[in-house]
Amino acid sequence: MASGDDDDPIIEEIDVYLAKSLTDNLYLFQYPVRPATMTYDDVTHLTAKIKPKQQRVELEMAIDAMSPNYCRSKGEQIALNVDGTSYDETNTYSAKMMDKQTFSSIQATTNTSRYAAAVFRKGELHVTPLTGILQMRPSFSYLDKADNKTREREATNEGGDSSQDEAEEEAKAITVRFARPESEQARQRRIQSYEFLQKKQAEEPWIHLRYHGVKDGRSEHEKQYLFCQSVDTSENSELVKSPKEYLAMLMPPLTEEKVVKPVGPSNVLSMAQLRTLPLGEQVKTLMKNVKVMPFANLMGLLASGTDSTAVLRCIQQVALLVQGNWVVKSDVLYPKNTCSPHSGVPAEVLCRGRDFVMWRFTLERSVMRKEVASIIKLPPEDVKEFLEHVAVPRVNRGWEFLLPTDVDFIKKHPDVAHRQNMLWLGIQSKLEKVFVFSKEDFMPKSCPQPEPVHIPGDHVLKVAQERAHTNQSTLMKELTVKKENFKAGGSVCIKQEPISDREDEPMDTSSCLLNGSVNGFPGAASPSFDHANGNRAGPAPELQDFVNKTFRKHFVLTLSEFKRLFNLHLASMPAGQVVIQSLSDRILQDAILLNHCRQIPVPFPAQTTAAPDEQKVFGLWETGEDFDKHRRLLYDLFSKNYRIRRTMLQAKLAQELSEPSKEDMDRLLRECCMSQAGMWYLKGTIQS
């Protein structure tokens, strides 16, 4: 050891002192976005504030607006965006230009026990522990303020535009609910949530400070507190240690760290924990969480090598087969002596309602929510929960079953499928007694179709020739009468339209209408059927009457929406009543155009997802009122723009007619348009 000491002699001994005067108030500021050679010492500090508990600091520094590197126009534009044109005491930039910036702190580390600030003077090293290490970065909160100003201006401009938004909401029944006592786990999760932490941080008030520069007299005075005020070793006992204590501080003994289990939701279970459970519990837990699952997916979640026969035995205890997929049983989700978290309905009633929903999906792919709710008579929240478990909403199709039919499973396990079918028959009989219905009420109604008759081709030709010879004289008489009528009536104007591939396709009517027509098409005995050429003579009076009433009510409709309303009209007619016979798109469009309406060529965007029928927009052109002029100018705007602002319409009306009143603007937009995100669209053209 002696030789080693000789090779590395002690050059100097330095006394170390622990200064405590600034222990609770000493912070180290770092400016990572700026090099160390470019300090902020000479920059004017306008304000400073701190939240000691959170160790948050904000500094406001002046920007040299007279510098040749400062862009005055940009500074004025930023100030205008943030504060607007009006002057207010709360304005961020009182000089109407961005003449200051804010620096906000973040903690570089939460544990500063290993860090200290040291000052060396006259052979003595004075050390002061740091309270915090903060990184000061530019704050862009003024951009948030600018965004808020923009939203406020847009809201002001669009205020009162749509009476749809101002319409009084319908009265709704209020369900009284009682909050459950908060569990310890729920309390822990709430305390650890981001919202709770933000609220706690906002509760601590800012403490405003006064900044003193590096060369300020007060700063020089405060620097003296970095030196230990007493050099007596008795008062610096923290640094006076025995060799054994010093070694223990350098190399503390190893302690086993206690791993804190994170607090998670009660229904979350890791796969490692799941596989420690018995097979039946694994299947039950998975089905409770997933609700609906194909058998192949279930096998994939279980441990490799699991016997599929055993899994089949387990899953039949907790789930039912619907369209080849397994859906968790209702009594597993709603155990006995529990109630709905939404409405407080008992579990027994919930199970019956959910079983009805599942049974409906065994019959067809989609169900209508209103129809289900009218039968099971449960609160809307519970009905929606039932459907969300096993289905997804589709436009104009109700709720469609979540998964495609698993035909492979049904073919592979016909015995299981048969057993499940028998179970459903038993459930159906119970449901029929409770809800008073029969299965036939929900079976798709098919129209009676005549049995196909195979007739030889030569026989068909012979019959046709005989029929033509018999009817020749009748047809000639009718043709002569038509020619005379044509001569008496003068010239006839025929409207020319571009023919599209879909123009003469009939409307899609999936069910037989109980009003005397099949799929809306007439038979040969129809009073509006033209026996001379096999076509209709023109739009039926009933159709024209429906078009007139519909457009007087809605003013603007897409062809798709008009067809939907027309189908509803047909379905609402009494059985046996003679209805409008033809439903081809060509006849519908002709009927619309003949009833004082016109097609509006709306320029849909190139990436539109609208169907061809949704891109055909028709508007009421003439009602006999002076207000028709306003409506036509609106249509003219929409023939050049897919969407418009209220100010565009107001300017157009003022230019062509006169300055419109607010009532006229509101009426015009209410009748023909819909609003979304501050823009106005013709009805039915908003892309979902």
C-alpha cells in the first residue's frame, strides 16, 4: 500500500461544507432549445410565477421588436389572431404585435437527492442541495387562445342560422339513479386518472415573483446564501462520518424492491392469469368479456393442445349458438338477484329481453331496434346494450349481427348445431308465452309465385301468331284514334335526358306490398297500363299528387331519399287499395320534373362515397310565391359549390335581389339546407 501511496500523492485537501440556507428554494434552470453561449441574462424578464408544490415555473420575456431579424408583419398577424381587433385588458399583446414570449417549465427529474450546486472559494467547497431541476421551453399557449377566438368568431357568424338547432327538444322521461358507494379500487383509479391530476394541478394557485438579473444587487446578496453560514464542524454533522458509515453511504446494502401491482379494472385478466384457471372458468371469463365469438377464435385464445371436445362441453354451459357463432348466455351476464346498471330493471326481466334479441338473430341477419323495444318493453338504454353486445348499426338496415355466419362450424359439428336448435325451440316457446307473439310474425313474407310451366318453343310461337292475328283489328283501331288525337292536340314537346345504365332499373323493394301489387309493378289489368304498347301512358295522378305534397313539405330531396319516402307511403296504404303501379327510376324522375321541380347539378367532390341515387338532387322550383326567387338563387349557388357559407348566400341575394332579412335567410336555409361544421349543404348531400 505504501508504494501505491507514493505513486499517487495527495496534492491538496479541500474542506467541504453543506449550506442549508437555500435548501428548499434552489432550482436549476436549463434551456435545452438554446446553446449555452446564447444566454437570456440580458433579455428583459417581464413577469415570473411559480407553483412550488408542482415545481412549475413560468417566465415571460420580452422580444426585441426593433431587431432587424424581427418580422413585424408576422408579429402583428399573430397578435391579431390571438386578441382580435378589439382592445381589452385581458389581451395577450397590448402593443398589437407579438412583443413577448412565455417559457414554461417541465421537471428534468423527479429525484434530485443526488444533485447539488457547489461554490468553491478560498480552498473551501460549499454545497447546497437542489430543490428541483427544471427545463424551460417556449410555451405556445397563445396558439390555443387564437384557436378559441376563431371558434368564437365562427359561432358568432353562424349564430341563429339554423332553427333546427334552436328548436326546443322534446320532453323526455328522466330516470332517477342512485350512485353506488365508491370502492377502494375505483377510488385509486380515479386518483390516478389524468382528469383528477389536471384538476389537482389547477387548484394550486400561482405565486407571482419579482425577477432580479444576474448583476442585480439583490442577486449578489442571495448568492451569499450559497456559502455555509457556520464553519463549525458540529453544525455540519452530515458530512462528518466514520469510514464505515461513509462506505455504507457509497455502497448501500441491497434491499429487495417491493413490486407494486398496478391498479386495473376489475374485469381485466391477463392471459397468464387466465390460463391458471380451470378450463370451464377460462371459457366463461372469455365469453363474458367478448360476448360473441367464433369457436375457432376461442380455441386460439386457449392454451395450445386444449381438447376441442372438452371446450365444446364447457362452452355449451355458458353460451348459445347463433348463426354458427357462440353468444354468451343472458344469465351469465345478468346473474340472479342483480339489476340493470342503467335502469334498475331486475336480472330476470333483462334475461328475457336479451334472449328475445338473440332469438331474433337466429331467424335473420338484421333486426330493427324500435320493433324489438315495442315487444320487450324495456328502457332504451338496456335495449341498446343488448344490441351492442351482438350487432352493429347499419344505415337503413337496423342492427346487423356482428359476425358472418360460421357455416364451417355447423357442417363440422351438426350434432351440436341440432342440440342448440332444440334449445332455441324451447326458449322460443317460453318467449311466446311471455311476450305473446308467434314465430310467423317475424318470418319474411314471400309473395306467391306461380309454379314454372315448361312449354315447348314451337307451341309458344304458334299461340303468339294466333293472338296477334286476333288482335290486329283492335290494335289498328286504337292506332287510328291516337293519330286523330295527336293531330287535334298539336305539337308535343318531349324532354330529352341523358340515359344512364341505371336509369330504367326498378326500385329495390325487398318485401311484397299488401296493397294489390307485387313489388310495385302492375299487372295487365292495371287501369294505367297501356295495352297498345305495353307501357304506362304517363305518371299516375296518385304519383303526381304524392310528389307535389312531398316536395311542398321537404323542398329538396335526393332520389334515394324520395324513393325511401315513397316506399313508406306504399307500405302505409290499406290492403287491397289500388296504388301507384310503376316504380322505375325513369318514371319517378319524370313525375318529379313534371311537378314544378328541377334537378340541381351539385358538384360532389371526386372522393365522394355517395351512391348514384344520392347524387341526384331535386329541388322545388316554382310554388307561385315571391320566395321562389330566393330558392332559385340558392340552387344556382349549389350548382357551382358543393357547400357554401351563410355569408356567400347573403351576398348573392343582396346582389341579385335586395339585402335579405334574417327571417328570410333562416327560412331559406331551414327549408333547403343542413348545417355541419359551420358550412351549409343541400339536404341529403352531407357525407357520413
